[in-house]
Amino acid sequence: MFQPSIVHKIKILVFSILCSNSFAQIITIPIETKQNALVLQTDAENRLGIVYFGKKLSKTSEYTGIWNDHKYNDVNAAISHSVYTPSGSWNMIEPALTLIHADGNTSTDLKYVSHKAEKQGENVLLIRILLKDPVYATEIMLFYKTYFAENVIEQWSTIKNNEKGNLKMNKYASANLYFIANNFYLKHYHGGWGREMKPEETKLTAGIKTLDSKLGTRANLFQPPTFSLSFDKPATENEGKVLFGTLAWSGNFKIDFEKDSYYNLRLIAGINSHASEYVLSNNQTFKTPSFIYTYSENGKGEASRNMHQWARKYRILDGEGSRLTLLNNWEATYFDFEEQKLTGLFKDAKKLGVDMFLLDDGWFGNKYPRNDDHAGLGDWQENRKKLPNGIGYLVKEATKAGVKFGIWVEPEMVSPKSELYENHKDWVIRQPERPEHYFRNQLVLDLTNPEVQDYVFGVLDNLFNKNPELAFIKWDANATIFNAHSAYLQKQNLPQTHLYVDYVKGLYKVLERIRAKYPKIPMMLCSGGGGRVDYEALKYFTEFWLSDDTDPLERIFIQWEDSYFFPAISLCNHITDWSKVGIKYRTDVAMMGKMGYDIVVNNLSEKELLFSQNALKKYVELKGTIWHGEMYHLVNPWENPIAAMQFVSQQKDHAVMFSYLTTNRFELSFTSKPIKLEGLDANKQYKVKEINIYPDTESILAKECIYSGEYLMTIGVNPDITLKRTSVVLEINEAK
Ligand code: DGJ
């Protein structure tokens, strides 16, 4: 039970109120972070509801009375503020939980039983709340993990079948929240291949607005489980009340925003229940994925920095560590390479100055060589014609050339033209009676099957066994799930409706095994662009590929949006030949994250090469601030003809500002006003200087000027952007 002595920032407030003919004990549970509080309270019938979400009060005892000042007491309306809304009993609105009990009954009610808090280190507290149906033995446990300093709450639930027989779950949400405000503005994202993270902001009206995916594997190709929600009015960068939320799940998800009859907002987030009824046998427990959120009353900038700090410290693999710069051969060669060409590229990588060479798609398959994207996936043996001496030889040659060696895999997928498909058709997700339907000419392996899990683990394990010096893995996943059917589930007599869920669980099992054996190897989460990124997958990956669209102008917009939710250290930005924009612009854009190259180094002119070599050297000096510092979105390209972002070191002694022209229109093409910097120390003096200057060009900002932090944050600095200076990077160093 709850022990006050181990409690960190949580108090149970218990008081009694007079009910019609009995005394009911009212329990109040404040779940607090440094700035905010989510307050739960039982009602006279012992059901637990959310009575407050927002800025925390200094007197915790005042939480107890909040609900008395709200008059949501239409007896015929639903109870809409439940912490976990069941269905089939009193509830008439969107449920968080829909069960079919072992006896076939479809009604559930949930009452508060107990709760306890467990301190997990100085900053982290885990609160468990047990709810039970008065009629059925099934138990629901709600988990709220608070990260105090970062103002982040991670929330999930477990459902334990204590009934004598199977319990069917039709809906099993991770989180059910309730927000009270005058209006709600939802900013969400949509897109497709090469055009990820297109934002839309909309005022929520009565009814339900749903964000969801039914794609199976790379679930967020069309829509990510990531959003921001402003209260009262749309939040700006530094003003307004805003919640950032995201579901940590790499499969189908559903997030409902329901405006109730009191004009308040209910949020229900979790695995998409579409075609996913899940059956629990007696004594089995199901754990939902985490819903992660942070709230700020000082705008989107603060919320994003909360997320970044949390992600670096608690979530992303090696989030506070280092990363490798690299030269990738995908856009330089596509499938057209052989040993000699590659060893030439190693030398190019060295000449350029990156840490590593990354060999992309096309190195495998013999009976069905992977010479284009129609064949070979699944046959992970070196192609003897292209690579007669195998990967081992390449690793050695790369080492000789002075760079590390990394490799691309897509182990969850199979080409119909492959030996794997020929030998193990039953490992493939397909409907035997229907014609196959392909996504990028390939199919998905059935990760619900433990044999397939072994096989996928084996793909990486074999590579590492044979080549212990392998330094990096790019893990791709291009196809979605069509014709969802698992031969394995059928054989096991398990429902096919488990497929979407057990696929993702199978993937996590494989990743767990990989990380148990290879805890440190950096891995890029890639999915034909940003089709798969979430905070569960990022437990196993050090970084992710935002989009195949590497046109720098497009990337400014994509990176602008992704960087609200994910820190720069996790964003893989490559300089490619996708666009003909000058190398300086491309480099400056790629620098705002983890920089890499996908170019033919030999095609660079002398000046371009010199610029790139110098930029890589400069990046070594800047990367600490970019990867581990605080990020500020200074000028929004969706609203202005320029974009500007800034990174500030934790000690506030170093900063870098990136600014870009995002229009061709002469009239709009210069920065008439200075750009105000943020996050500096007003009392410090700073030297400001332009960097990344293209060889043989001049800049009036190239000479160091000294300003106070106060000046830079109040008046600002003008980067002097023009049609001739379309990207300008300023370095800001404390003058000591
Ligand atoms: C999709 C990825 O996004 C690309 O970078 C590249 O790795 C290709 N797949 C290879 O097929």
C-alpha cells in the first residue's frame, strides 16, 4: 500500500463528504511535476475522475475542493472526466476500455481500490492506481510515471484477466485525460513518402477528432502519433498553454479528441482497436504502450525543450552520448556498385572528414541479386559478384582508409523473388487465398512467429559475429501490411486480430535481444523516410531518418516540425544531390541535427570540397551545443520568408543560430529586422561571428562583434540574409 515516507511530491488527500445516506471517503491524488499537476479524485460512488490538469497550486490541500467549483452535474449526461472510461454500464461516450467478459457480458464499471507511489531515483516517481469492476474480478492498473524536472508524464495501463475463461478486449487505451478550457486547438500532422510532417492546426468542435493509423508496420507514414494541443487560444513559441503528446508505439494507433457536452475535452490514446480485438486467457496481463506528454503555460518552445531534455536523459538510446558523421552511398550509387567502387568511396569519406562510411541497400542476394528493389530482400548473404571478398574485406579496407564501417539492413521484409520467400512462405504476412499486394515490391515477415523473430535477430547477430568491427546499423522498413494474415497465429489457434499488436511486440522482442547483446552499437531507425518514429522504438535506436526528401528547402520545414518533439541529436540530416541548391545551404540545413552525406564526393568542385571539409571541422566544435543544448525556434518559415533556429549550450556560454531564406521573391528576400536570440544570459557578454562562409566570399559579419546577452535577446542581430546570402550561420561565444 501507499507509504507516505517514500512519497516524492505526492500527497493523498482524504476527506469525507456527506452523501444521501452514508459517508463516502473522497480520495484526491495529485500527480505533480515541477510546474504542473494532474489531479484525480473519487466521487461519491468511488469512481475516479480527473478534476484538474494544468499549472500546479502551491497549496496542495486546495486541490480537494476544485471539483465543487465545477457544475458538470447533468444527471442524464455521461460522466465524461473518468480516468479510464469503461463501456456498457453508465458510460455513453467514447470509452477507454471495452471488454467482453468470460461469461459473454459486455458491461464494465470501474471503481477505485487503492494506489501507491514508488520513488525511482531523485527525479522520477511511479504512481500505480488499482481499479476494479464491482461485479467482475478483472483488474485495471493505471500507471503514471512523472519526470519531475522535465514536466513530463508517461502514462500506461495494464489489464489483468482474473476471470474464469477468456477476456476479450475490444478497446484498451493507454491514457484517458480530461481538459477544461474555453477552446482547444489541435496541431497535428499528415503526409506521405517524401512529404512528411505537414502540420495543420484546427479548432476542435463538438464531436470526435481522430488521429490514427492502420498501416501496421511503418504506421506513421500518413500520420504520426504526435500532436500539440493548445488551450483557450493557439499557443505561440513563448506564450500560451500547450500540451505536447505522443504515443510510444510503432504500430497502429488511435488518438481521439472528444469535445463533450460541457465543451470540455476528453483525450483517449492507445493502440488502434481496428481489427485488433485482443483475447486474454485467465491470469494473463496486457500492458498498453505509453502515452507521453508535457505541458507548458509558456508556449511551444518550453514544451519542446521539456520533451528534448526528457528524451535525451530517459529515452533515446545513448541520448546524452555522441554520434558518428557519415558518408552514405545510397544517393551516390543506388544499387550500382561493386567492391572497387566502394573502397574508392571509403577514401572519399576520409578526404571529406567524416567518421564513417555507410553501405546502403543492394549488397546481398545471389540467386536473386538485389540489383533493384524487386528482388533479394531476405537473402542476407553478400552478393558474390559485387562483393567477392565479403563484408569482412570492406570493413578492413574502411579501417585502412581511416573510417568506420556501417551497414544497411531491412530485416523485417521479404521480396517475393527471394530464397527466403521460396523456403518459408509461411513466414510471410499474406492471405493465401488472395493475390498478393505489394508495397515497394515487397512483403512483411510475420514477427508474431518466434521462429521469424529468431531469424530477424540472426540477420544482425550473424553480421556482428562475422564482423565484430561493424560500427553502425541503418534499419530500414519500407512496406506496410497488406492482406493481414498470420499462418503462425492460425497454427497456434490464436485470433488473427492479434496480428497488428503481436507484430509490434515481436519487433520489440527482437530489439530487446539485439540490445541485450549489443547495447552500444548506434542504429538509425529508417523507414523509407519518416514512416516510423516513436518513443518506444527510440529506446533501441540512437537516431532516425526524417524523410527521403533531402531537398534543403523542404527539410527546413520537416526539421522545424520534427524538432518540436525530438531532440537534434536524434535527427539524421544528410547533404545530398536531391536539389541543386548550393552546398553551403544544404550543409547549413543538415547541421541542425546529426549531419551526414549522401553525395559523390568526386563531383564536388575544389571550393565545394574545401567548404565541406571546413564545415565538418566546425561541426566538431558545434555539435556539443547542437546535440546537448537547448533549441529555440526563432523565426517560423510557415509564416515568414525566412527560418531561424538557435541552439544554446546548457552553460549558456555558447550558441549557434541558423537562418535561411525560404523564398525567391526579391521583395521578401532580405532580413529587414534583427532576429532576437533566446536562452542566453542577459548579464553575459557574447562575441558574435558568422561561420560556414563559402571560400572567397566576404561577410560583414565575419568580424567578431561583442554584444550583451540582454542586447541580443532584446534587440537581436541581423544575419543580413539576401538573395545572394541565402543561409547564414552565426556562432555566439561568451566573451571571457
Ligand atoms: C529507403 C531509405 O529511406 C533510403 O535512405 C534508402 O536506404 C533506401 N530505402 C534503400 O532501399
